[in-house]
Amino acid sequence: MCECLVRQKEAIFLQDGTIVEKTPFPSPSPHIRVFKVTYYSDGLKVKGLLAEPKAEGEYDGFLYLRGGIKNVGQVRVGRIVQFASEGFVVMAPFYRGNQGGEGNEDFAGDDREDAFAAFKLLAGHEKVKADRIHVFGFSRGGVMALMTGINYPEVCSVVSWGGVSDMFLTYEERVDLRRMMKRVIGGTPNKYPERYEWRTPLLELDRLAAPILIIHGEQDKNVSIEHSYRLEKCAKEMGVHVEAWYYPEYTHYFPPRENRRIVARLTRWMKEQ
């Protein structure tokens, strides 16, 4: 039997979120276990990192959705361990086509399925309270987080930190990304507006049941503050609970000390939802 047919047969029996490989990964914390996992997403084997507290018990789940694309904005183990240390089981997809995973990343297109499947992975994890899963998106991960919340009403909360909310605005503002966006998305917003609409969760925000927390530095040149202003305005208009923390002095990246303070604050906010 040819390899492609074997893969199709595997996909029939293995549901999205099923872990097919799990290997220990070096952890910077003695209290947190980290694994590199391979899991199924829409018939593809996708890679990611999973971090969990060593202590016995059940924890809230935390889906960490990275920004960037390909080698830009990769998942950092220190970052997911930082969140796991606050009392969460954290799953962070690399997205399809990265770190040996199958398929091709397409900037909040079909690769959203990798976030959805990772949500299911957390829901089935033995140390996760299945009804207590939060979704966090950084930068481009912001749209992925909103899409996940829209598609899974059981999500407890959505956090967008320096997050994209409008793909039309990203194309307009980030001239340096236009070539990549035209290649990956398949054209410009003028020629294929439906492809950019599909990647803009603002248009479906009325389907989101979870509360939203927005965090953004007003000096951000990677993802302008306008993305968060639009998200906050749209959420309020559609009756979605939203809270915004804006920082006039910061850019896309916050100083380490302030970053740690905000992580502690936002994880407290999550657990209150």
C-alpha cells in the first residue's frame, strides 16, 4: 500500500488532537515537565510543545498560539514554562510545516485547524479540567486565538497580546510583509477580499461567548495598537465582555520585569473567568 493511502487510513482512525508521538524536551524549571509532541490536525502530523506541572492534580488548560510565520516568532520553551509555572497545562503548536511537521503554514488559513486540534488535545489531557481551557494569542496568534474562541464556545477566556485582529489592516500597514502575504494567501485584499475576510475574526465576533482580555503596547510597530482598538470596539458593539490593558510606553516586546508582572496579572484574570 502506498504511503499516501496509509496516511489516509491513519487519519480516519485518529481524531484531531490525538498525540501520536511524545518525547521529553529539556525544561528550564525543575517543577515543569516539557514534551515535544506530534499530534493529528486535519489529517496532518503537526508538532508542538506541551508543558505541565509535575505536581499531582488537575489544572486549567492554556493554549498558547505563537505569532510570526515559519522561523519568525517560533515557540520558546521559556515562555510556555513561564505560563505553566502559574498553574496551567500549556500546549503550544508550531503550526503545520514547521519543526518537521507535515503540511504548509498559511497565515491563519487552514493552519487554524492546528489550533483547533491542539484545543482538543488539551481537552483530552489527563491533567486538564476539560471545561477550563483558556486561549492566548501573541501577535499573529491573536487572530488564531479569536478564531478558536469563536469555534469552541466552551473556551473560558481569550487573551490577545499585541494581537492581530484585522488581516486587511496588517496588509495595509506592514509593507514588508506584503510579498509574503500575497504568496501565502494567494493575492492582494483588492483581488481576493474573501481570503482576507476569512482570516479576520472581527467579522464573526458575535459568535464568541468567552470574555476577551486585550494587552497592547501603544508604541508597537509590528502590530499597531489600531488592531486592539478595533477589537475592543467590535467586542463592545456585539455585547462580548472585553477588558483592555494598554501600555503607552511599550512596543511589541515588553521589558522582562514588566512582562513577568503582566503574566502573573493576566493568569490571575484567566482563573477568575
